[in-house]
Amino acid sequence: MKTLRLSDDANGIKIAAEIIKSGGVVAIPTETVYGLAANAYDEKAVNKIFIAKGRPQDNPLIVHTCNLGMTREIVEDFSEDAEKLAQNFWPGPLTIILKRSEKIPSSVSAGLDTVAVRMPSNEVARKLIEVSGLPLAAPSANTSGSPSPTSADHVLKDLDGKIDAIIISDDCTVGVESTVVTLAVSPYRILRPGFVTFEEIAEILPETVVDKAVLQELKNDEKAASPGMKYKHYSPKAEVYLVEGEKEAFRDFVNQKENSVAICFEEDLDNLKIKAISYGGANDTKKQARTIFGVLRKVDEMGIKTVYVHAPKKEGIGLAVYNRLIRAAAFKVISL
Ligand code: TXA
Ligand code: MG
């Protein structure tokens, strides 16, 4: 099929809404990453998302809404604690998991009795939901397994010809996918770290914990709380190693390597003899988040075989970046 390029103005959004209402799939900008959207009430339309991405059927989708009324329609009970999170972090990069209402087809949630819901802050996404009047099921708009798309260009590289349309808009400002927190278990649990940090959530709901799969590989017999966590993820074709250590140790380590590239901090650049790409300052976790997926894609375009990434710190937004990188590295971590 031919993938229609739409503008991100009122006219483009109107056409996108018509495509959505008639059961099509459209790639849309959000503040986190580009999403591949379809009418969440339409099982057939949702199925097209799984096919276009090559996504395993047992990996559930996030449903995007633009107000609390619409949100209440898709969950069984929007609890008081959910309300607290919404007040503090919506619209924005936080996804909340609650019991699913029967209105949402079970395939959206891959058969689970819960549903993931998020109210994005990106204006184009919000207007599209408003104009179509529908909640939108949308995973990241990449081929399953490849780095998430933070620009329209990334989406087209993966999905051109496989989706009905794309809204061409600005690059994503956050750069990593939303924080996922489940309120459907006790204690509440962060399943995927993101721009809204564990520390911020724990301030409002102190009984929240971080799922161990955020930083550790699950054993074969362990069940993932979030099915997405069990898949190989964000993986460029290059072999990636995550390297933990101070500036000097990192320099000495990578400078011995041949035919490799370093993905490093701004501060590392001066000291490295091998080819190096910065993904932000050591303490600038916002920039690291915004840049990392683009850098991983670039490494593949350069045809590089082996990559050593200087590991970010594991707190705040750094935890989100670390979580994506350890998956890109298939859990290969070198501690210096
Ligand atoms: O920022 C984002 O969240 C982006 C934009 C487009 O909104 N979307 C996104 O979707 O990252 P996706 O499908 O790539 O990631 C959704 C994650 C997966 O790891 C999935 O397993 C988990 O959320 N998830 C969705 N529904 C769930 C549920 N009911 N229970 C547990 N995990 C769930
Ligand atoms: Mg994804």
C-alpha cells in the first residue's frame, strides 16, 4: 500500500481522523516516541497494528485518551490513586495499568484482564484523539525489536508501505517511551521506567516498587509482569556492550578496541582514540533520553559491528535510559 504523508495542521489531522474512523492505521507523533495508532474499539483495526509491526500477539498495547471521561470508559474503575497520578502527570509520559472495561477488545490487551492507558501531552496527538472522538491503541511505530522511532524519518524507514498514513511532525521531545506503572497489583509496580521517574511516583504513592525485570534478565521460567519486557528490544544490528565505569577507566578500556565505536558522554569525547558518538552529558539524562534511540539507529546506518556504550546512572531519568540500553545490549554489561 502507499503510505499517505499528512501535515500536522488541522487539515492533516482531519484526514488522519477519517482514516482512523474507517479502520486504518496512522503513525502519529507523541511527546515520547512516534506511535502507530488505530481505533481501540475496533478489533480488526488493532490487528493491523500487530501485522505492520510484526509484533507478537501476546504483547499488549497502550490506549491513548484525551480526557478523563474517555479514560473512564476504557477501565473498569479509575481508582482514587489513579486520579492522583493523573492530576500530577497527565497529560504526559505516564501509562497507568488498571482493570480493563469490557468495551475494549481483549486483543488490545493480549488477553489480559487489564489495560494500559495514557493521556499524551503532544498537541497533535491530543487533537487527533479529540477530532476522531476515539481512544487510540498505539504502540511505538517501529518494526518490533528495532530502536523506537523519535522522528517521522525513523518511522518511514521501518514502516513505509505497510501503514495507511503518517502525520509528519516535529521530533519527539522526551525520546524514550512512557513510564509504565501498574495499579492492578499490590504493591504498585513500575514495569517500565521513563521520563516520569520512580522517585516522583513514590512521592505520591509511597507503596510503589520497581519490577526487577527493569534491570535484570528474566530466567526462562519466570513470567514477565509486562509481556514487552521478555522480548529482545531496541536492538540495532550491531553488537552492543554496556560499559560501567568512571571516565578514565572507560577511556582506557575502549581505546584498546579496534573496529568498534563508542557511544559516550560529551565529557568522554576528547579522550577517545576510537570513533565516538556522544549521547549527552554524563549528568544530562534528559538529553540522553532524547538522543539515545537516534544514535542507535545511526550506528546501524554506519554499518558498525561492535559498540561500547558508556552506561548512564541508574536513577531518575537515567534509569529509563539504562533500561533501554541494557536491552539493546541483550544484558551484556562490562563493569570496569
Ligand atoms: O510512550 C509510549 O508509551 C509509546 C507512545 C506511542 O505512547 N508507546 C509505547 O507502546 O511505548 P509499546 O507498545 O511500544 O509499549 C507498551 C508496553 C509494552 O512493554 C507492553 O508489554 C506494556 O506496555 N503493556 C501494555 N499493556 C499492558 C498490560 N495490560 N499489562 C502489562 N503490561 C502492559
Ligand atoms: Mg515499543
